[in-house]
Amino acid sequence: MKQKISHIRFIDFSGEANPYGTLRGKQTYEKLVDFIESSPAYILGISFDGLTGADSSYLRESLISVVKKFKDERSIFIQDLTDRDIIYNLKLAAEAKSQPIVNWVGSECMVLGPEPSPSNRALLDLVISNRSLTTSKASSTLDISVQNASTKLKKLFEDGYITRSEEAAETGGKEYIYHAIGQSA
């Protein structure tokens, strides 16, 4: 996947190390939207480095609202988030908006927010562990039909758990390559 990736620090948009509240969240949302709309990057990594806290209402109105707004146009992930309290608050915010978000810490990936169905979870885990794969690879690995794998991967993509790119298939035509959002992209 050869698409431009941009990295930003969330604290540069929040303006403080422990942001909180709906109003501040909406203000940060506007700053993030302005930045994203002016950026050519398809993939955006947001570092949580420097944040000491953030409540769920702030995260819901700022970050999760931005991810939801751009989910059909851009892939947004977070990184450098290890604080358990912020992770918990971000999970609550993502669940409230029914919008998953991917968190990378080093080479480890954690998806926060609503849980996919168990069968879709198996596919999500496969995409994350392989970093990218085709429908046929998913089908053969999980011993499910190509059509079933295709439907489930498309659902994971549409719901914002993974991203995809279109490439020429070896047999002619085009095929989608599904990717974990973030560092693997």
C-alpha cells in the first residue's frame, strides 16, 4: 500500500496535557477537521505522546467524531497510548459513537470500541497479524468460502476496523488487498 501517511501529535491540537469536556472536545474536533481536510495524506497516525489524561466526553467529541466523519475517506489510527485510564475512556467514547479505532504501541495493535461479531473478529485478527491479505488468503486460512470471506472483510472495512487498496489480480481484473490500519500500511 503506497499511500501517504501523516503523523501528528494529539497534544498539538488539544493544547493541554489533560483535556476534558464536550466543549473542548468540539474545539479540538474543528482543529483536526481543518488539518485533515488540508492534508493530502490518506492515512493519519495520531500520537498520544505527552497526554497525561483525557475524559471520555472529550475523546468522543474530538477524536472519535473525527474518525467517524472521515471513515469513508481516510484511515486514522492512534499510537503511543499506553495509559490504562485514557485507553478505558477512549474505549467508552468509541463504543458511544459505534466507531472503532486502532491503537498501535510498537508492533502491537489493539482495536478499541465496539466488538465485531466472533466470526468477523477472527478475520480482523487475521488481517492484523498478517498486516495485509487478500480475500482468497483469508478464505483458505480460515477454511471459509471466498464469498463469505469477501462479505466479512467488506463489512470490517465499512465499519472502520481495517482499510483496503485495489490492485490488479494475478488472474486478471482487480482485487482488494485488506490492511490493518496504521503502522502496517
